[in-house]
Amino acid sequence: MKKKKSLSILKYFFMIIVSFISIFPFLWMIISATNDAREITAVKLTFGTHLVENLRNLFHSDLNFGASLGYSTFIAVITTVLALLISSVAGYGFEIFRSKARDRVFNILLLSMMVPFCALMIPLYRMFGAVGKTGLTGIGLNTLISVIAPYVCTAFLIFFFRQNTKSFPKDILEAARIDGLNETRIFFHMYMPVMKSSYAAGAIITFMSSWNNYLWPLVALQDPQKRTVPLILSAMGSSYTPDYGMIMAGIVIATLPTGFLFFMMQKQFVAGMIGSVK
Amino acid sequence: MKTKSIAASFLSAAMLLGMTACSGGGANSASDTAPAAGNSQAVSSSAAKDAAEKLTVWAWDDTFNVKAANEAKAAYAKIDPNVKVDVVSMAQNDIVAKLNTAFESGNVDGMPNIVLIEDYRIKNYLKSYPGVLSDLSDVTTPDKFMDYKLKTMTQDGKIYGVPFDSGVSCVFYRTDLIEKAGFKQSDMQNLTWDKYIEIGKAVKAKTGKAMISVDPSDLGLIRMMMQSAGKWYVNSDGKADIANNAALKEAVTIYKKMQQEGITITASGWDAGVAAVNESKVATSVNGCWYASSIKKAADQSGKWAIAEFPKMSNVSGSVNSSNLGGASWYVIDKVAGRDTAKDFLSKTFASDTGLLDSLCKDISLVSTYKDASSGKNVNAPDAFFNNQKIYKNWIDWTVNIPAVNYGTSTYDVESKMTEAVQSILKGASIDDTLKNAQTEVEGIVSAAD
């Protein structure tokens, strides 16, 4: 009995340390948002009185932070919706429909995950540049499509949906087919509702990576009016004497959407990541 | 079944991490790669002939060079009101990543007409992407600007940029602490590093404060010492110059001696260095003139600061009391529509307008490398924070003496190699052997960039 108790104290002690390590950067970020630049460089760890001032500087700077929030939200939402739709259809297809080449194609797809984005960046840039020159200016560089298109179908998400489809009860499928439902309707009316939690997990992952995406929007978007939140934050940090208070306030705001989305869908996210079906 | 699905989720999480890790590192590797591959791509050449009504300018500091570009814009609006100038503020690393992608792919759509590029980086663009930047020999008059600055942007006898700011080095020092240590301001003139260390030891003994803060990841101090003797990591032909570089060896020796004598404190990273100064932990800072804005952040220290010339190395022949750290210049991207308007803009603002340069001295503390700027009203005004010293005039006078060096193509890549070498020397490795090994590695870096 005594041994059990000391073990659990040890366990809690360990967990407290780990949670402190994970939470500390966030805490520091929030504290910093209330201090001015000089207090931050002097590592002040208590709440200050500059929050309102920092927020005012943030929204009144020439960099137009407010507009970038709207722009980032738009890109992230469209990317997430398209990515979930396309990748889940693909993942579903890979698992449900059998063919000889299926696994070979799937392995090649997985291999594409090994290619780092940096290696694809210049070819992508040239490709979008060339498309823009043909007169299809709506999909060339510096457009929304150029930022969204490369991310609407990722090997990771297809893999994720295929993996989760493995636990999708195939009996439902058989029953639906016997009842005369066509394949499209099976997907939308049977598969989608059952896989709710996988969609939730996929949504969080995609939204987060799109919201935080930096390198590709940086090179693809040239119009300063079209900058996303990470690009604005980066521009703010670049001056020789950066206003860290303002930047920290910006980072707090930039963290809110993903944080909010996660806490809203936390339960489904966990369920989705371990592939359970309700 | 359950373990399997848990394993799968871990696997997916690991892959996700891998993906984000890659995209995070991308910015660096993109800016590091610069092979001369794709400069011959077809770029719409007719575009350059169109007389553009709109110019775009990229720069990176809202409180400094972006503000300068905006003032130039206002000045140019009086000369030619038909041209709309758009000044865009962007992080310097972001500008570098965008330029690299565009130049490498040969597609300059969306690139600005005018861009600010750091002097340490420009040789790489001139060598790797010939023809991408416009020849500005007809805009920048050589005898109007200081030599050391022009040398950074000259390739095959042609001048490709319009100089912007000087990074002239100096010793910022706390007069109160130096006096407490028993020295006068006159002792700070014509300094040598030996004298500097001697004063540092007295400061440490009498006030308990360090003389200077050092950042293990930044060799700015060593770079300044080298340039004060007209040397760099590469020689005038751009070849690695490490093992037999007497100035580098002496600079490393001085750097090590300062730490052995206990007159330094370690401040890792830029902000820690600024904090050390603002919180009175150090008596001096040896830096480029632009560092004044960071020092001035501590308003309570007003009147306690002064500046002195950069210390020279007494054991190295040719070392003078003047050097440089950083600095940038304006460039025109040749194939972007509106080239001639862009050249006209630069020639009527940064390349000739002494009135503009003088008001920039007041508004952003600009130390110009334009020779005639030295007679300006603001340049000759005293600065209250620095105890009414005429700091701008001093800086401009010292800029004249900065030895010209060839920065080569890969200062930052060489620097990261040298940081390791210097750290191992500080830990006790032999200077000669370490520099000899570094020579081979730096040769590799430099030849990869050529």
C-alpha cells in the first residue's frame, strides 16, 4: 500500500514537471504580451501593464495585422475543407476498392512524403509562374490558388484516412450496397457520418499546418496586401530594434484560432488519432 | 488491434513532426543554396522597356531603412508626381528567400524594382546571377561615395548599387564607469586593444562590471578587427584566407585574451547583448554605429555615454582605428518593368540628395557613405544622449578611413564554420592547427559558392 502511494506521488511529480515544461512557453508568451520590449529582453516574468498599448501598436502598425488575420483564416478554412474532402475520398478508395496495383501505388505515394518541401519549392514556383504567363492569371503566382493548391491533397492525410478506414465496419458497406445505394451516396451518407472523429482530427492537423505555414506563402505571395499572419509576424521581428511586446501580442492572437479549434474538437481529435469508430 | 492502432497514430504523429520540421528548416537551406544554375531562363525582356508608373521598394526595418525609403518616396514625389512608389517592409531573411527563389527559377514576376541587400551578401548575387541586377555605374558617381562601400558592390569594374548606410565601428562607452576605474575620456582616444584590455581590467576591479559582452555565436568583433587591418575571411581574389591570415590570428588571440582576463560576460544572442548594455552590466560595447538606437532604449542612461574610435591591433601592420560592421545598399532588379524609372528614383534620392540624407540623419540616425553629407546641419549637431558629442560627424570622419575589403560570396557560411573553430580555440586548442583545419573547410565552402 505504502509503495503504491509513493509510486503515485512520483508519477504526479513527473507529470507536473512535464506539464510545466509544456505550458511554460505559452505562459511566457502571454506574460510577454503584457510587457514592453525592454522588460522582455530583461526577462521579466510577471504580468505588466502594456497589453493595451501592445495591442494598439499591433493593429495600428503599417503592416496591417488585422487584414492578415482575415486572409489567413480564409486560406486555412478553404485548404482544410478541400483537403479533407479530397484526401478522405482517396484514403477511402485505397482501402475499400481492391486492385492489383493498389499497394504499389500507395507505397509510391508514401515515398513522396520523404521528399522535403524545400526540394519542391523551386519547381513549384516555376510551375505557377509558367501557368500565370499563359494568361490564366487567376491561378498563377501571387494568387490564393497558388497557396492553397499544393496542400489540398497530401500523402500524409491520405495515409491517415486510409489507416482510419481500416476500422470502418465493412458490413455497413455491404448492407448499403444491397439496399441499392450508389457508391457516391455510400461515401457521403454512410462513411462520412461514421468517420466524424477522423475528420475532426484531420481538420485540426490541416488547419494548423495551413495556419502556421510559412515558407510557401512567403515565396508564392508577393503582394504585401496578401500577407498571412506568420509573414507579418516575421516582418515585425526583423527590425534592428524589434518591439517584442507588440510581436508577442500578435503571437498570442495568432495562437488563438488553432487553440480554440483544438479545444472544441479535443475529444474527437483523440478518438480520431487512435482510429476508433463510434 | 488496439496496440496496432496506437502504433499507427504514433507513426502518423512522427511523420507529421517530420513534415513540419522540414518546412521549418526550409528557409535556411533555401537561402544557403546558391549554385549558378538558372540565370539564362527566358524572362520577358519586353517588360523592361515599358515606362512604369509604379515602383516597388523592399526593405526590412520599419524604424530604419523602410522609413528612409518612405522619405525618399516623399522627396521623389516632388520631382515626378506621376510615379507611384510602394515601399514594402519585410523580414530580411524573407527578402533573401524570395530573391533566391526568383533568381534561381529565372522568374522575376512580382519582384520589386528596388531592393535593399546587405553588403555581406551582395557578391553572391553578383557572381551567381550575372545580369539579374542592373548596372548602376551611371547612377552612382564613384568619387562621391566612400571607397570601402563601393568595393562591396563592384564587379568587373561596374558598380551595381547605390550605397545606403555606413556600419562604421566604434567603442560606445560609459563615461561614468570609465572614470570610476581611474581613466579619463582622453584615454579612450586612439585606442589599441592592449590599452582596451588594460582599462577593462581596471573597470572590473573598481566597479565589478564587465568591459564587454561576448556572444559565442557571433564573431562580429573578430570580423571588425580583421577589417581594421584590411583583411577578411577571403582575400581580394575571393579565395579562402584563414591559415596564413595574420590579422585573423591576432584577432582571435585578442578575443581569447579578453575572456581569459575576465573582462567579458557572455550574452547569448542579440537581445541578451542589448539587455547587458541597457541594464548597466557592461561598461562598453564595440559595435557598428547603428547600435546607438539599442543603447538609447535605456533612457535613464542619457548623458552617460560617449563614443570613441575603434581600437587598432598594435601587432598587425596596417591595422587602423577604423572598421565596419554590417551595412546595406540599394539595388535595381533589371528585368522588372520600370527599370529606368527605378534608376532615376535612386539617382535623384539616395545617390545625390544631400538634403534628404541630412534629414535622415536626424530621423533615423543614418550615417551616410555619401561624402558631401558630412557638411549637413543635422550631421554636425550634438547628441544629448551622448553628452552632446557630435557623434554623426565623428562617425562620418571615421568612415573615410575604413579599409576596403572583399567580402566574398559566403560570409555567413564561413562565419558558421569559424564560430566552431573559435570556440575550440577558446577551449584550449592550438590556434595554428585549428585555423589550418578551418582553411580546408572554408576553401570547400567558398568553392561551392563559386
